[in-house]
Amino acid sequence: MGSVLSLVEPNLHLVDVDRRKLLFHVPTSALFELDGLSEALIARLRAGDRTADDLAQALAPRYGSEPVNAAIDELKTLKVLSVDGSAQLNAEPAKVTEFPLNTVVLNVNTGCNLSCTYCYKEDLAAPSKGEKMPLETAINAIEMLLRESPDQDRYNVVFFGGEPLTHMPLIRNVVAYCEARFQKVRGSVDFSLTTNATLLTEALVDYFDAHRIGLTISLDGPKAMHDKNRITVGGKGTYDVVRQKVEMLFSRYRSRPIGARVTLTRGVTDVETIYQHLHRELGFHEVGFAPVTSGDIAEFNLTPQELAEVFAGMKRLGRRYLEGALQGRNIGFGNMHRLLSDIHEGSKKALPCGAGVALLAVDTAGEINLCHRFTGSDLPRFGDVETGVDKPALSQFIEARLDRSGTGCEACRIRNLCSGGCYHESYAKYGDPSVPAYHYCDLLRDWVDFGVDVYSRVAIENPGFFDAHVTPRRSPSP
Ligand code: SF4
Ligand code: SF4
């Protein structure tokens, strides 16, 4: 009897586009169109045929022995077919010695002028009690970025809070410092910030426009939804003022597309209505949704039922994205666009995001954190801006996440797109950012499967969409 052959299910995902059968190859995120023979081979293997002889016996009369053997070899090369169960799903975990840092997040003020009900940031204080970052700390952070990673083509400086607009003197000084400093290095610099918009003025908007500072506005949808949680310190809803500020912003800011970031918490799940309002009525270029599943205040976490509703709504919106993409339009649904961009770029994500490798966050005391969500947490810091990055500690952390052995991610079919999920979610849920965040894997797998289907349709029926809408997004013209 010959060797036992079996399909490596975690490495393949079959997609039907009209009558065409495609194989999404999980290890490389590449799409292959299956011919009749490969399709028949996979079907036989799924039906229980186990050896090359079985397969040849069943398929050679129609396709010929040589083509059957060649197709078997091809599937083996792709690691879609294993011999005697020997397929290795993941590369050996690598040693991490390089940190290609290109982004530093500056937590400019722990304070915020609002009092959103669901917000419990580890180091958030009332505006008057907020700790502000000294200019010297910010400059040291920029110098740390250049010292640790001098060879990047592009650098990003992100202003974060609390509410970053509560410390504009620092932002203006840092922008001026960087604009002069980055003239003297090879790489260019880009600025961005996320704001609740309430403190925007015409003069500020003109300043952001002149310096091409990218803006994302936090808001949660139409008035009733937004005012449920996004309130002033005195308890008043902020929708009216945010809307007025956003209209003013759109009337004078031209330099970059403006995105909206929506926090979905208990009782706020209607992504289609929110998208409709923010994209169609207010005019945001892109709307991104952040479902809260393991926030610090448990009563605001979406229930499992609500989370399922959110994903169902995202899929309905995803179908509208697909319709738009087939006509060459990007409808500005950020989550879908991000997923398709990852698939298109053949992301083989070994890690869920750039935190700790390409991105670090600096808190008001100048200490280095994995990302903005860890500032003020109990997680030990990874150095500070004066002494530099604690590389041994960071390597140890990243290497632990790279090693999938013994985790549920090891054989998961979306392991190269999810990569175990957000470190902060794991930290909030399990107290340990190095373990994967398992609490909604089934929904995530369903969402990514859906994304692969959408991607395949677009790739087959309107491949020009990716050139027009994905490539420029990653490398915007100056
Ligand atoms: S966290 Fe869950 S969905 Fe993500 S790769 Fe791991 S097992 Fe798969
Ligand atoms: S760890 Fe989570 S919150 Fe931090 S950058 Fe990564 S995905 Fe975002």
C-alpha cells in the first residue's frame, strides 16, 4: 500500500466565483484557479480516498496517470496535501533581533475634555488632572526613533491622548521640530491624530491642513447612538457640537482623506445605519468599526449575541462594498478595505499588528509601551526614551507570540491574517498579552472567510480595483 495522503485543511479555502473554483492558499494568501483535475482530486480526498493509487484509479481514466501524478505533486508543493500527515503548518519561530521601527505614538496628555461612559483608559484623568508630556520627552522620543531605526523611508508620528487637542502647544512644537529634523535624514515624516473633534477651531483646522496632519474623528453614529455614551463631563451628549465641528472641518480641510472611528459597545450594534450616517450624510471618506469585547468596564462589552449581530451587519455592509468594488468604487467601509488590502498584499502576518516591532508608544513620563493602549497599564515598560528600547525584553515578548506551537492558532485557517489577535485584548481578557485572544475566533473565521470570498470575486471580475484603491492607499503620493 502507498503512502497515506491527506488534505491539509488549515492551508486551503475553496471559493466559488460563478462556475469557477478557486483555491485560497492560506500560507501565502495567494489565489489559484483550480482546473477540473485539481478540483476532482480535492473532492476525492475529502470523500476519503487516501493513497496515490486510489486517486489514480479513480481519476486516471478521465485525466490520464501522468497529469494525476503531476497534480498530486503540485498540491504537495503547495503544502495543501501531506504525506503520512507530515505537513508542517508554521515556520519555525524566528529569533527577533531587528526592530524596523517607523512609528512612534506620543501620549501627549492623559487628560480628556469629555467623559465618555465607556472610556476607562489606564492613565486617563480629568482634563485638569491630566499629565501632559513635556517637550523634552517628545523630542527624546523622536530622537529615540531615529537612533533605533535610522534607515526607514517613512516615519509616522502619532499624537494620542486622552484628547490630543488639549495639548496643542506640544503638538505644534513637535511638528516644527520634526519638519526641520527630518530634512536632515533620508526618510520623510508623516503626522496623524485621533480626536473627539469638540475642540477643533477654524484656525486649528487650517494648521492641520497646512502641515498635512492626518485626522481621524471618534464618533459613534447618529445623534441617539452617539449621545448614549459620548458625553461631556456634565453628562450632556456631544453629537450636536461634533457635527458642527465636522461640517466646519470638511469645509476647509483638503490635504488628506478624513476617517471616522466608531466604538461599538453594548446597545450600539447597527453598523449599517452608522455607516450610512457617517459616510453618506456627513461625508467621511472611510468609516472603521471597533467592537469592544474585552474593555476595562465589563458592562460596556458587547454580549455574544450583540457581537454576532455586529458581524452579521458587517457582512451585509461587506456585500455593498463588493457591489461598489465590482463597479470600481471604494465605498469607504474601513474594516472590509483593510482585510482586502491585507489579502491583496499577500500578508503572511506572523504578528497581529506592528506593536512592539514597527510601532511603540511613549507615555508622558517617557517610558516605552507596546502601543497606545498599554500606556498607564501594569505591564512592565520596554525601556524609556533616554536609555532606549529594552530589546531583550521586547524580543522575548515578540518571540513568545511568534511561537504558535501548542496554541489554538497553530492549525487555524486564518492564522496568517489574524495571528492571534490584539495584544491588548489578550491583556484585558487574560492578563497576559502574549497569549492569543480566543474569545470570538468563530466569528472572526467567518468574517475572514467572507473577506476571502469578496476578494476572490473582485480579483476575478474587476482586478483593476486593487490598483486603483489599494496600492495608492499604502503609498500615497506626496
Ligand atoms: S486567535 Fe483564534 S481566529 Fe485568530 S488565529 Fe488564533 S485561533 Fe485563529
Ligand atoms: S496591540 Fe491591539 S491596540 Fe495595540 S496596536 Fe496592536 S491591534 Fe492595536
